[in-house]
Amino acid sequence: MTMRAQEKKEEKPLRKGYTTGACATAAVQAALVSLLSGEKQESATIYLPAKVFATFAVESCQVQKDRAIAAIKKDAGDDPDVTHGAIIYAEVMLKNEPGIELDGGEGVGRATKPGLAVEVGQAAINPVPRKMILSEAEKILTDYQYSKGIKIIISVPGGEEMAKKTLNGRLGIIGGISILGTRGIVMPFSTAAFKASIIQAIHVARAGGCDHVAVTTGGRSEQYAMKQLPHLKEEAFIEMGDFIGFTLKHCKRLGIKKVSMVGMMGKFSKVAQGVMMVHSKSAPVDFNFLAEIAGQAGASSEEVEEVKNANTASQVGELMAAAGYDRFFDILCGSCCDYAIKEAGGGIEVDTTLYTFKGACLGKAERHG
């Protein structure tokens, strides 16, 4: 056996981890069950959006008469990000008033600027984790037939320091990290492994008779693509992440005739400039470029200036949509299609659809290469 073959044989699959949102949900379960049952929980098992169960060891658990606090240690698997090893706490307090109140405490950021997935003033607990936590809490309250309300506070000691290594400060999320995750699972980021999975997905699509695929930048945009294109088979939906150009070239090479690109303003505002690797660190959003398109779409000089000074590309999308500048999105989507066809070397049909965080369609364009 050659050295290369031996290395390949010994290469282990990368280990998946769990998102801060999954850890926070598990901590809420442990704290609330401990509080209502009077028995400290040593583990918590939750059902993730990725449609799998996950069991977490409880690091610590304290129970008092009207409150409990539980902690879960985040394991990011073989993709150790800045929150790997962080301890995520959930404190649950009983209230006389009905309803579930959810907020962030120490180390959880708070939104101070518009254009984010959470409203200004809210704790940076993103929509999917927020839904996971509230659903889990409602289920437990029903199981224990508890009719009054609770208050939940998620905290991450040291989160403010961790956040300095993220984009939170620039985005206007102050005071800590964000509680994130659309699937509950952290897929290990290995460029080679991710690219291999994209090629494999295209092969699977072709083997299933698909010559039209929908390529998306993440889990949320994939959900929107599936609603938009219900006639496509499940294997026709391919998550390309940041590897736009790589995916397009291999679609063309492997015989795909039509590609539907589905995503949001952040990444697709870069594709519209011909940037085909759209990771936030390697390709920041160019607000001057977006301002130029806003001008072409008929925006006033004041609105163009507002675009230049925007906080996120999503915020720009909201500004343009609110002002009724549909042409802005026509230009942006059209440019994405043109550059995509150019990247693939022609001979392929491409359409691009832009969505907001909440799934509202901003615009669409189609080109025949």
C-alpha cells in the first residue's frame, strides 16, 4: 500500500457538533424539567430541526423553589468555532402571569441596528433557536400541566469576549454572541469535504434524472427554494454554501441544463459583482456597489446615501423594498445570472431568486446562456 493510499484509508470522517441554539434549548429543557419535577436532570434529549434527536450532558443544575438554572457545554465537533467549549446557561423562573418570556443575559448580544434577524432591542437569539426554545418550553409546561407562565434567560459567561472574534460588533450586536443555528447541527467546515459533498450531490441529482437543480447558500434558503420549486425532486436541492463558482462549474460539467440560485441579499449582493467565493471574511459586502444599483433603480440621492451607510445587505434590501424600487432587485438578480453563466462557461440556463430572512420574495431574474 502506498503512503498516499494509507493516509486516505486512515482519514476519519469529520465529527459533527451542535449549535448554540441546540445547546440553549437543551439547557432550557433541563432547567424547566428540574424545576417542575423537583429532580435535577443529568441529561437532556431534544429533537433538532435537522430531524434527529440529540442528547446533551448537563454540566450543572441548581433548583430552588421558584427557579432553576442548567448548563450545557457547547461541542462544535471538528469545526471548533469561537463558541466551542462555551457554557450555555438557561435560567427558568416561574411567573404568576401566563405566557413564556424569553430574553438574553450575560454574554448574549443585543441588536442595536436594523437589518438583522432580530428586532432592535431584542436579545440576539435568532428566529429558529427562539422557536426551538419556546416550542420545547410549551411542550414541557403542557406535559406537567402547569398553567402559569415562565421567564427564560439564556446567558453565556465570557460571551462578550468571544464576540470580539465575530462580526457581531460591526453588525450592531453588542454585549455578546448570538444564539444561532437553523438545523441544530454544526457541519464541520472542511473545504475539501464540503466541495466533495457538492460534487456528490450533483451526481445524485443526475442519477435521479434531474437536469434542473436548485442551489442554495444555507438551510433557510433551501426551505424557501423547496416552496418555490415544489415540482423538483428532493435530490435536486443542493446546498453550496459559499462555493458559488465551484458549484456552477460542476453543474455544467456534469450535464445540468438549468440552475436555480436561491439565496439572500448578503451573499447574492457579492455574486452580482462576479464574486464567486462569498465567505464573509474573504468577501465583505460592497455598499458602494449596492448604492450604485440603487441609483440605477431610481433612488434619490438621500436614499443612495442611506444605502452607502447601511449596516447589512439585508437592511439595503428592506430599504429598497419599502421604497418600492423593484428594479433594484431585477438588476441585482440579473447580474447574478449573467456572472453565473459566465462562470460556468455558457451553455446553461440560470435563474436567481432573492428572499428576505422571513421568506418574502424580493425579486427574480432569468437568463439563457
